[in-house]
Amino acid sequence: MRPVLPDVDALVTDALRQVLSGATVRVGWPADWADWLPLVVARRVPGGTATPQGIDVALIDVQCAAVDRRDASRLARTVRVALAEACRAQFRGADGYLSRFEDVSGPAEIRVGDPPAGPDLFRFQATYRVTARPL
């Protein structure tokens, strides 16, 4: 039987939660997002590849939001370093571990989309490629 792919969303969010004590880390945007700022939304997006051995190369979309532009930018840059370090250290989760990190794009400010940008919401978005391996 082929190995089951690890839960990349869980690995990424668990790794970020260990480092980002001052921010909420989620897979999706909460309806009451303003109550959760500063907020990091990290989730797998389409793309990437998997091998029969269970090695999963996933694209991860990360959006960082805060009420202040500088805080949102700093959070996005901190997330980038934290995720790269988690991969370098081979962060281990319940069903696998992270093993490689690669920048794809960003972080860059976004002023479109939902939730809408405003004077009390600034968002930065980045895409990273991470490799996850089963235990």
C-alpha cells in the first residue's frame, strides 16, 4: 500500500503557531476576521506534485492581515522566515514532517479581494512551495 500524504495544511499551521504567539493562525478567513487580528491565513492551493512514496510538494498561499500596514508587512516577513526555518528543521506533525522550502512569490501587499481593504485592514500575500514527507 502506498503511504498516505501528510496533511500539509496542519503541518504548516502547527509550525507557524509555535512561532507566532501574538497572531492567530488559521486555514481559512473567519467571518469575524476583525476580532482575530493580527491574522495569518495559510492554506494549500492547487498546484504541486506528489510521488508514490508519499512525498508531497505543495503550494501554500499565505495572507497576513493587521490593522496597521507596517505590522502586516512585518508579520508577512516573519511568517516567511518561520516557515523556511520549520522546513529546515524538519518540523514534525502528527502524520508527517516538512522538509523543503522555496519562495514562489511575495510577500506583497494586496488591496483587492475579500475581505475588502480599508483603513483598518492591511493584507500581504505570498506563495511558497513546501515539501512534506510522511512519517
